[in-house]
Amino acid sequence: MHMRRTTRPTRPLRASGVLLAAAALLISACSSSGSSTTTAATTESVLTALPRATPSALAPYYGQKLNWRSCGVPGFECATMKAPLDYAKPGSGDVRLAVSRKKATGPGKRLGSLLVNPGGPGGSAVGYLQSYAGIGYPADVRARYDMVAVDPRGVARSEPVECLNGRAMDAFTQTDTTPDDGRETDQLVEAFKKFAGGCGAHSPDLLRHVSTVEAARDMDILRAVLGDEKLTYVGASYGTFLGATYAGLYPDRVGRLVLDGALDPSLTARKLNEEQTAGFETAFQSFAKDCVRQSDCPLGDAGTSPEEVGRNLKAFFRQLDKEPIPTGDPDGRKLGEALATTGVIAAMYDETAWPQLRDALTSAMKGNDGAGLLALSDSYYERDADGRYANLMSANAAVNCLDLPPAFSGPDQVEQSLSSFEKASPVFGEGLAWASLNCAYWPVRNTSEPHRIEAKGAAPILVVGTTRDPATPYPWAQSLASQLSSGTLLTYVGDGHTAYGRGSACIDSTINRYLLQGTPPEKGKRCS
């Protein structure tokens, strides 16, 4: 049951357990000016900045002192910050947010706090900080900044939204998202309703207040509590939407913002899902070309075209739809089409996962063993060996369904759009179209609409786009950079989701220079 998500899934091949931002590859026409000819804004609405003066009702939040304590991870401190559950009614209750930091190591003058977010929505920023950013970001950056993260409201350690227990999530993730008839369509709709109903039953009040705007407002409280006049921030994938939203609300408080693997806030949910579908197809095309050059590719040989590789994979999916195969899972799960598709999608986020995907497909297609693809799927859903799920997918739906009107209102609209989704991706289009139906049955109404973000008056903002990013297609970065009045686009010509810290010395040195000196790159800079 794939849902729109942009963080890179954790995978067995990486020991870090980190949620990095991720996306697919969308090859597009781009110009040195950074404008996009393929992703046009769908709205003229612009996010309005909040008043500069802090409302008196929020003064207690802005004036709070954090009680830092050890959190069991060497070098890191943890604290709990309060924010109003409802910013329109600050006295009606609080939400408690988990914060962590690692102080600047020196040498060199401390530059303040650097807030990080890995995306999702639903990825744990605290987990990302403690397992990657706080120890893996460039030493020069960690020397000068206190590395800080806050789990957004409803996420991980910050009053997590809960929808279904482990066994119910197992059933949900195995639901067929390529219904062959009315009965299977009804089963899919019922699965979405059960998931949404679970969220509404377990987190009824919080569910109305997990929007990106509210999370951005929480970040401004944290900025003030940390003693910083401006916000310095690195956001990946969905984290770019969170960071851009902050800039739109508080342009005068923007310090150095890096938005890596950007989302386009002006697009409707349907357009976002359709373009992300195209992004995964582009990523798959790159995988297919690489696969047939390897001796262990189960989908074809050197003479097999990417299109034929895709048809071979689709045929395997159809076979699993009819007859799932064993996995050796202690809970008895077999590998059907839904879990297999999610496993393949999980490997599209990072080209270093391609060898693992080839092994998993070989075992499944030639050995009737679905364990490898099941492991990839479980990493995507953050399911552990004991059958417990992190709250990633619950929070993902909660934020997405609050931020935008549903992509579709019912099955009829999905069926009308199937051809455009399948054109975007012959391999994944049908399943991703049906998966886009999830918000139709959400128990609370959306509180926002598509909008442009201009952040007039903000300091220079660095937007980073990868040309063949699967989850956040490159034209989204082009569009966001052109919307932001002070946006500068940095392009990585390559594969995978996001660019910072993924092996490009050109990208890393450019971003480091911006973070340490405040100097954005020249217009039109490209790295490979």
C-alpha cells in the first residue's frame, strides 16, 4: 500500500538506519535560468507572511527554557519543547515536541544552530540527527554549528499519530492496489477507510493540527528558544516544503536555508502524485539500463531494452497477484504484488540499492523465494522483525491529507486518470494511481491548498535538485527556486534522491561554503 512519501527508506544494506530524503529521476527540459517548462504552477495563491511581532498569547512559548538532559546517545542532549496544539487558540492545550542537539565541536567561532529535517512527511528528525547528521555531516559544519533536530508534531517522539497496530498494518500493506474487478476495488476502498478510521479514533484532536504550516511555526519557537535571530536549516525532500513554508511565513528570519530534493508547493495532490509516478519510472529506466549490463540481472540481458525490462517486471507482478510466493516470514506473510512493488520502489531511492534489488528479484523470480523483496518492503514501511511499525506511514498520511485536498474523491476518478498515470509509468502507474485514493476517506478536512511560496525579503535560499530523482522530480526544484524571490538553484546531474552527502564533492563543497560563509553558488551551477 504505497503512499506518497519522499524520505529514503531505511534498508538492510545500510547499518545507519537513517531516513534520508529521496526521490526518483525525471529527465526534463531545463534552462540555465532555473525556470521550468514542464512543471507549471497550478495556482496564483501565495503563502502570506505572518506579522513580525510575536502575539502576546504566544509569548510563554517563545520564552520557555529547555531542560537539556542526556538521552543515551553519546554526545547528544535531549529536551522537550511545548507548542500550542492550535495556534488560533493558544490557551486550549499544548503539544510536546522532542528536541535533540549536539553542540558545536570547534575549532572556529560558533555560527549558531543548524536545524535538520530528513523529510517524509513522517521521518524522525531526531533519529536522523543522532544516527547520521550529527556525526556524518562534514566536520567543518559540525565544528561551527550546534546540530539540532525536532520531531514534527505527530511524528516519532513528538506525540506520534497512530492508526493501526502491527497485524492490521500487515494486512493494509498487502492490500491489492491494482484491482481487477469491483470486488477488489471495494476491498481497497475498505482498507483505506479502515486506516483513516484508525487514525481518527486514536488521535482525534492531534489529527487536525499536524499541518506543515503548524510544524513550521513550531520551528520558529525552537529558533527563539535556542537563542538564534535567524533560522539556519537543511531540509531534504518533504523537509524542503517545511523549510520553504518557514521562509514564506517568516522571510525576515531566514538565515541560511538548504532545500535539497525540493517539492513544488504550487501543485495539486493529483499532479504531485502523477509527477512522482513519472519520477519513479525514470529511476526504473536507469535501473533497467544498469541491470541488463550485469551478469545477474533476472529481467533481461545486454540486448533487452528498458521497456522490455519493464514488461518483464510487470508480468512478474501479475504472476504474484495470482499466486503469492513464500518468504519464510515467521508471521506467515507471502510476497504478493503489493509488497513486491513496494520493495522495488524502495530500491529506486538510491542507486546503491540496485545490487540488492537484483539479488532479491533473482531469488523471487528464479528461486520462488520472496524474502529479499519483503525485506526491502519492510524497510520502506519501517517494520521491524517483531512486526512493529514506526509511525512513519501514519504521520505521512496525516500530514499529506491535511496539507492538500484529496487527489481523488472516489474510484471513478481514479479510473478516469489511470491512462495518464500509466503513461507516466507503465510499470508503477496503475498501482500508484490507486494508492493516491487514500486521502479521500480521511476523517478531517484539509486545512490548506496548493500555493506558491515567494518569501519576499528573505536572505538567499539554496534549492538543490537532482536530474533523475525518483521521489522529488527535478522540475519541482526548478519551480521552487523560481518561486522563491531569493532562490538559487544548484543542480546535480545524476541518480538517486537528494544530493548532499551522497558522494559529489562538487555538491558538498558548494553547500558547505554556503552554510559556513553564506555565499550561494553562481546562477545555473551544475555538478555531476
